Amino acid sequence: MVGLIDCNNFFVSCERVFAPRLRTRPVVVLSNNDGCIVALSNEAKALGLRRGNPYYQVKDICNRHGVEVLSGNHRLYSDMSARVMATIASLAGDVDVYSVDECFISFSFAEAGEAVEAGHELVRRVRRDTGIPTSLGIASTRTLAKIASRFAKKYAAYRSVCAIDNEYRRRRALEMTEARDVWGIGRRLARRLANYGISRAIQFADRPLSEIEKIMNITGVRTWRELNGQPCIDTADMPTEPAMQKQMCCTRSFAKNISDFAELSEAVSMFATSISRRMREHHLAAAGITLFIHTNTHRPDLPQYYNSVYVPLPEASNDTMTITTAATKGLMAIFRKGFGYKRAGICIAELCDDRHIQQSLFSDTTDRDRRQRLMKVVDSINASSLTHDRIHIASYMPLESCVRCELRSPNYSTRMSDIIKVKTVQHGL
């Protein structure tokens, strides 16, 4: 048996761990620049709010119903995710992290017939040790476990643990699940299935395999097998090394329009620093970069301008200073005075393995090796700071300076200055 553990309303739950006053209030968490709702509590959903709603459109509703609105605090969420996964691993052993708030586990640690009891204990321990509520789905395959997890979250009678452990429960679960809600199908493939009269998961699972092979790709066939209790999606089936990325981007919308070249250059330096670090993490290098800038398209009353430029490099590199120099050069070529820039970014479409870089005729190997050692030291120091910017180039603009995050909660678990303070009063004896 395999289990899928899903943290309930994860971003909101992280905020509630450190602010108990939020536990009975409707809460929403906003995206970068406080633009859209990306997470919300059940109380907020009951008010008609939905993920993806632009905040400015629902601000009046939030004010009217006393909704607690928070900017996304992803450092806090990342740290809490690590704590949840560590707790699960200490109990279940074999953990396959699927996303920041989900992981698959094997129930090999539980005795035969005791998976549900072990699941309840696992959910209880995660809640006790981290404060995060979770839902657990148990089934013979990962796809069925995902479905079971949704039932565990939706119906209180399951007490956060739902097991699809026999044929009756499998068919009943599929009858109650729409095809578009099945992991591996989604909205696009659901529209194709609708053309064949398939709208429920059970209709999909009951079709002959020969018919599914004609209308679906290999992923769809695997989903069909999984829904019929045949495990075929497993970590062991995945490649030991992920496929090399084809492209990489780092873009941001700014909290306010930027019209000053120096300020915009600082933001571009931040993009270059971030994308260089990510390339080094994945052992990749760029043969050139594309830089773009554009004004606020939602303000037609202001002058509009958009431009981009490709800057080739003499040889592929992931060195922060090299990438930053190229980005600044590109910005100088396309920057125009008299405009307020709302968004900018760096994209790389030519990535190669940094262990097999084609050197130029006049390449200085001594300087390149020295810079590589420098970047390794910088990455090592920054990795221990939880902020990735303890050491940075002088022109670097911290992310918090260019995005709006006015409603962000403190970094309770990653910054000593934000740690919760407990006040006590000593009474006389």
C-alpha cells in the first residue's frame, strides 16, 4: 500500500501555527506584489473567494467580512515544509516528496491490516510536532492514493485518513470523482475525454485498454492502469538524473514603476544573481541571455514601451559577475528615459552542461577556475543563511525592495529577530 500525505491549506496553516488568533478567522494569502489570492482557508472559501482572484477586485469583500489578508511568506512556508517532511520521514522512513505540501510514503512500516491505524498516528504526530493539519490517502497505487487524500480532506467522518483498500471502495471513489480531477488527466485531457462520453473517473477506468491506447498518450494509459489498481508510477521508474532544463527565466513585476536607470539596473542585477545561482545548482551554463523590460500595460494613461535584447557571451558561463555584466550591457542598449517600467526579467534559452563547456580561442583558464572557486565559496556561505544573499555584488537589489509585501508575517522560524517573544510577570510570594 502507498500513502499520499497532503497538508491542508498549507500556506494558511503555516500562518496559523504562529498566530492562533487566525484559526477561526477567514484567511487569504497573496502572490508577489500582493496581486492575486494564491491560498485561502475554508472560511474564506465559504465567502465565495477563490484562488486566482485579483485582490483589488475582492478587497471590499475582505474588508466587509473581516478576512485576514497576508502577503506570501515563502521562507516560512519552505522551512515549515522541511519540518513536516522530516517528521514524516522519522515515522514512515521511505518518503518521496512530491511538492512543498505533499509527499508519498510506503506503508511497509505498518503491519498487514493496520495501515489505517498507522495513518491516524502519523497524522496525529505531524499535527503535534509541527502544528500543520494533514490529510492522508491510502491505496494500492499513487493515483488512487491522491483520490483518497481528497476524500480524507473533504469528509470529516474519515478523521483525516481515507483508505481505498477493496474493490467496492475503489469503484465508489471513482464514481464520485470527475475525470478532470484525476491526477494525470486535468482540464485539457478531460475535454478530449468528454468527446467520447467520459466525464467521470469510473467511465474512464471501465473503458477497454485498447480504446484508451487509441485516444490517450502513455501518461493517460498509465493513469488508466493506476485507476484499475495496477501500480506503474513509482520513483524507481524515474530517471536517476533529471533531464537537463531547456530554458530558465527570472522575472518580476515591481511594486512601483521604476523610471531611474540605476534603480532598474539594481533590479536586473538581482535577476542575474538569482538565475546564475540556479544555473550552478543544476550544473548548467548560458551561452547568452535575453533581457526584457516593459511598462505597465494596465495603465493606458501612461506612455507605453517594451523592448528586449539578446546578449551573447564569449563562452558559456554561470558566473554571477559575467551574467550581471551582460545584463547591464543589454539594459543600456534598450533603456529609454521618460518611461515607468513595471516589469523586467532575464531569460536563457541556450543552456548547456557546465562540465562540458566549449572554450573560446582566447579563454583564460586560470581566471575561469579562480572565478568558479569564488562562486562555490559564495554559494556555500549563502546556502547557510536561508536568504541566498548574505554575500552579493554591490549593484544587487534585495527582492523585498522591488516587490510589494506590505502584509507579510514575520519569519518566525528562520530569523532570530522575528522569534516569538513570551512575556512573563513575576508575582510576589
